Amino acid sequence: MDVVIQGRTVKLLSNLFDRKTQNVSIVKTEPQKKLLHPSSVGSPLPRSSPEKQGISSECLYGFINELYHNGNIFPHCVMIVKNGHVISECAYAPYSLDRMHVTHSLCKSITGIAVCMLIDDGLISLDDGIGRYFDEFSSPLNILRPVKTTVRRLLTMSSGVIFNELGVVTDTEWIKSFLESGIRPSGDEFNYNSMNTFMLSALVHQVTGKTLEEFLSQRLFEPLGITDWLWEKAPDGNCKGGWGLYMHLEDLAKIGYLIMQKGVWQGKRLLSEDIVRQMTSVQISTPNSIGDYDYGFQTWVGRSGSDAENSFLFNGMLGQNIVCFPDKDLIVACFAGNSSMFQQNDFFSVVNRTFGKNFIPPVFLPENSDGLKKLRTSEKSFASTEHLSVKKGIGKLFSFFGGFTKNSSVPLIPVEWQILNGIKFSFSPEYTSSVGVLPLMLQTVQNNFTDGLTGVLFDVSEKDLKITFFEGIHSHIIEPGIGQYNHSSFEMYGETYSIASKAVFTSDEDDRPVLKLDIAFTETANVRKIKIFLDGNRLFFKFAETPGIDFVLEGIESTVGDIRSNKIIDMIFSRADTDFLLYKLRSVFEPEFVGKENKNE
């Protein structure tokens, strides 16, 4: 089975790197990502001034500002909970706290909670071989293979199973492929693999007859007053378990608080104290390169002697984190859009420096009305699009616009762009058949690949801009705000995403007019960036996305091994040369091409 999956992986990666290939999907899956409307949190946590809970407003003011100005963290939303009270909450435009957000691997800890509940119930035990729960998937290939692995090894990422994340976009029978996969020689060591967590999700279904989502709805979400979520499914109908969950930040903070309170919520015990202790204590060591955390049961545990000591963490790639400090009764919850796979991001150094082992909150603090006002004002300003556009404004912006009009604060669109009104530009399929508005990384995660851009149409006036991108059978209308974000939605092959788009007009070093278009997919960590250069009757396009190439390289290394020697990569290219790989990656993730005026339309 490993050979089959490896062959499909080669085909997928080959398709991704071949810019002449349209819709690179190896397997077809049903669309699941629906539009998530803004909503309120059910049973919100109580609010309090920071001082009443023993933390100064000045401290929190410095913290939320440092997150924003760091330049490497890219926070979307942050919430601080102390003694069960929200003492600071902040959304950084164009993101908002009332919209659910992807959690990525953060939800692994929630899947771990479900399995710990089954252990509490006596339905499974840690040292059970998982094969006993998947009899219908047995085959001769299962002998001495992952069917022999235990619940404990799934929980601690030490199954050693080779079938990993790349397999899920090349196969539809995830349980069968997992059970028939080979095992690494060092199978008892920590080896992060999201398919371990998927198997835990499937285990919940096998044992209870309920999907993970159904089980947690009754046992966790309902008791905590969690009413809104979306958890995507595997092809067999099981929850993905290790990813695919969208949820409000405050609801995730409530789950962290349950675990921090040793399994008790509002006087009712939901998990035993013993299983929570095991879940949040070191069960297996992890490589130092990952960060300052070892691993418990689907939960990261601060390494002794490190800045993260005496804390535990629910962690998802690209900046989705619930950091819990039990000895301080403190939680830091954050959504973000950075390039961190695990805990290498500056977010952790800022959090641990501010609230970590050297932080001793006072027993009592007097109220500080001036400090509190300063904090609340800052929280509100970060949520405004005006704040964001001023901070990230282009130096030439106002002079290029010719200033503001007397009767409006909306800058005029430069005349050279206005004359494009009604003009359509076409692209050569040779360069754009694998290029879409949806970021390629998001396409891969969702298995929702483009059929390629064919053209673009401009609808421009003095103050308004509408751009229609023609892509496969779709036409995507983007109506960006000028200098600030405008919210709308984006649909592709049955999946719908909330977006916020912004256009800035400037010029390059050669004084060529440039339109910079940012499209933030606000329920995710992904942003599409497009630069359009005006050159006579041609437009020159540069596409990019964040997270970008650096993150992709790290992901390839973690799933298929060293990029300089891996056989899969070597099969894709005629020579396994790192420079060549980087060149190919750049052509895929940062394509450049020309749009020519279509005089026939």
C-alpha cells in the first residue's frame, strides 16, 4: 500500500509543479467548507477589568501591541482569560472575534479529550491494540503492521506509521491505508503524524457508534455552551479529527479552561483528574527544533527548564494557539496567520516572557482607570480598518492619489487605471492553468484545486473598483476597498469563504503604475497577494501568498523527508537539486505572467 500511496504522491506533486496541468486533484471529495456567518458565542465567559484579576492593564496593553508590531506573528485575534474571566480581547482588522476561524492541528487536543473520556468510561484502555476495534478492516497485510499499535501510541504520536498527511489528498480509504501502511524502524519515538489523530477520531466512532462530532456535542460542547462549529469530514464520514475544525476563539479558550480546572466545568466533572493529569504531563520527548514543548496526550507540555515550563498548549500550524498556565489560572488564546509549523514563532517568546515562569501576578491591584481606558482604546483601534491601513500605508500613497477630495475621505483612483474600465485582459494557459485566486496552500488543504485563470475584467470609476477574475467555469468578482478592507465572500466549486480585500495604488522604482491587491481569507490563515503592473496595453501580474514558500519547504521536509535526498522529490525532478526545487516552488507559489488586452471583447 505504501508503494501505491507514494506513487500517487509523486503524481500529485508532479501536477502541482507542472504549471500546464489543470485541476491537479488525485481523488474527488465532496465540498464541505460553507460560509460561516458572524455569530455570538453561546454562554460567554464573564468579563472583568484586568486589575480585578491581578494583572495590570498596562501589561496587557504592551502585550497586544507587541503582538501586532512584531512583524513575524501576524495575529488575527487574541484573548486573555484570568481566573475564568476575559480581561482582554482584541481582533486585528480585517479579522473579527465574532467569526469562526480554522484551528488546524489545535483541534487534535479536542480529539484527545474525547479519547480520554472513553478511557474514563472504561470503554478502552491506553495499551489496547487498535486492531481489536477495526476487525472489518483486517487483511493479511495487517500482520505485524499498525494494527498492532496501541491507543497510547496514537495519543503520543509514536505509532511510527508511514501513511501521513500527503496520503489524505491521494487516497479515500484512510483507515485501510493506515492499517496496511509500513512502520518506521524507530516507531516508538515521537513522529508527528495527523493520521494518528484521525485514527483516534475513527476509534471514537467504532467504540460508541457516534462520530467524534456527535460524541463531543453531547459530552463536551453542550456542557460548555458551545453552539457553533464546523468540523470537516473524511471521505468515509468520520471527522478528520486532527484538522478541519472551525470554532470561535472564546469557545476554544473555554475548552482550555476546562482542562486547566482538571476536568471540572461549573461544578460538574467532565473528565477525571487523573486522565487530565496524564494528558497534560510529558509522555514523550520531542525534538528541540520543534520548540520548548514536549508531548502529552495530543497536547503539548512545556519542557522543564524552558521558558514554557509549567504550561500546556493546544497548538495548530500557522499560529492557532491556546496557551494555558495552570499555576497562574491564566490562558492566552490566539488565531494568527504566520509561517510556523509548530512553536518556532515569536509568539511563544512574547507570551512566555510576558506571562511565563518569571511572571508572578500580584494578589491585589488597585483599579487603574487611565490604564484600562488606554487598553480598551487600543483594542478597539486594532479592530478598525483605518488603523490597519494607516500603519501599513504606502509612502507614495497620498501623493500618488493627489491627496483626498474636499468632499470625501475616499481617495480617487488614478486616471491611468480608470481608463481600463470595461477592458478585459486574457492570459496564456501555458502560464496560468494552475494559478487561481484561492491560495495554492488552501487549495491543497481543501483538495479544491483551480482550473486556472483565463482572464480579468476591470470595472473602474473614480472611487470604486471591481475586478472580475475568470477561472475555469467560475467568474470571481472582487470589490476591494480603496486603502482599506471591504468584506465579501468567495465561492469555488461548492466551497465558500469569507474574504476581506483591499486595493492600494502606488508605483514601482521605474514609476510604473502598480495596483497592490490583498485578499485575506478571514476564516483561515491564508492571504492571496496580487501585484498588477500597468505597461501600455499589457498588464504584468505577480501572484504570491502567505504563508508562502518557506512554510511549504518546511512542510515537505516534515512529510516526505530531506528535500535534497528524498526519493519522491527525486522522482519528480530529473535531479534532486535544491536550487532547482526552489525555482519550481517559486514558479508555482509566486507565478508571474502577462495579461494582454482582448480587443475582441
